[in-house]
Amino acid sequence: MTNISYEDFDALDIRIGTVLEVEEVPKSRNLLIMQVDIGDENPRQIVSGIKNWYSIEDLKGSKIVVLVNLKPRKIMGIESKGMLLAADVDDTAVLLKIDDKYMGKVKPGSKVG
């Protein structure tokens, strides 16, 4: 494990996002395209390889943890502007989400840190 400085950690923009829309990436076995409200004027498009573990219905309306200031990159020709944060549990992606108890209290764009 590599240690980072507090300044390095502080440079990360990690926020709560609400998944507004989800669709499958054509010709992909595991990619989904999501439109995520992260508190900005427009939703953020994020492509993620979680289709094997989460259905469209599971994701819609979820409040998830998103790394926002990652450089955009193209995945199968589709631009992704962020990364969903998840734990790896026995080769299964487990999204970091807000407890149901606090769903109404935690707003999109809330900072994590």
C-alpha cells in the first residue's frame, strides 16, 4: 500500500450522486451507462462495469458515492466523466450507497471526506 498525503486526499472530489437514468451499453457484457445527479447544473454521464451485479432497476434512484474529478475517458467509445466507488467482495462489486434511513436527508452533491 502506498501512503498519500492529506493534500493528495484533499484533491479528490468525492460526492454523493443520485442515479437518474441507466441503460445497457450495446455489445457489452458488463457495462452500463448512467446519468448521475452530483449537484451540478447537468447530470454526469458515467460508464461502469457493474451490469453483472446490478440491474437497471437496482440502480435507478440509488444514492451512490462518486469520484467526480477523475479525467474523462472513453470506454467502448462512450465518454465517462467519473467513477462509482465500490468495495471488492470476493470478486463482486458492492457499491457504496447511502443507508435507506438517510436517503431523504443526503442530497446529490454532498461532499464525502
